[in-house]
Amino acid sequence: MLAPIELESRIISFRTDLQVMVVRWHTHASLGVVQADYARMLRSAEEAGMNHWLLDVRRREKVAVELSAWVTDSFYPEAVARLAPRRLRMAVLSSPALFEVYRSDAEHKKYVEYAVDRERPYDIGLFHDEGEAMQWLCAPDSTLDRL
């Protein structure tokens, strides 16, 4: 069993039975701290050999547009390259308030629509329910809605 890793803005744990890395945000942090935590998250996934991630952001009340831009433009492409040839698959567990931001804020909406586009070299699904998120994550050929 892999031990959980506590970072400044999140806790990383591993469901080795399902080959899923679970990342739960517990606080807000500056962009620099968040980027460092993302780097550690990717390193942990590489070390554990896990390309399926459950990202629980329900405790976050907001997301900076700068973070959305960086994740979409820099982090996801780097993660895809470093985890290849395995396909990166992420189930994002969000609160209703964050879902509303993703749908109504024009800047966030463009990043979310880009990220969930099936043409990307990775898969992202957005969920309210953790059970559905895990079901989708663990069933690569699933036809469950992703947004």
C-alpha cells in the first residue's frame, strides 16, 4: 500500500486496488504553490504508475482563470507526455457552485470546453457524484456523460 502524501493545497492517496490516484484539495493556495503541488502530483503518478486520477475539488469555491490557463496549456500536455504511452484519464469531482462557474463564466467555460473535448490526447470527465466518477474512471469504454 502506498502512503498518502500531504501537500500544501491537497492530499494525494492511492487506490492500488483500482489503480487510481486520488487527489483531494483541502485549501486554496497561491498559483506558485498550486503549480508545485501539481508537479508533485505528476511525479507521484509516475512513481506509482497510475494514469487514472480522481481529482476532488469540491472544497474549492473558485478557480483562478490563470490556473485554468496554465493547467490546460502547460500541465496537461506535460502530463500526457510523461505518462505516455498510457492515456491520462481524470475524473473531476466538483461542487454545484464550481459547475455553475464552468458553465456561466466565459473565460472558464472556454478552458473547460477545450479540456473535455474528445479530441484531446487525454480524457476528463466532470462529476457531482464520487461513485459515478469512479465508475467512469475505472471503465475506459464508458459512455457516461462527462459534463
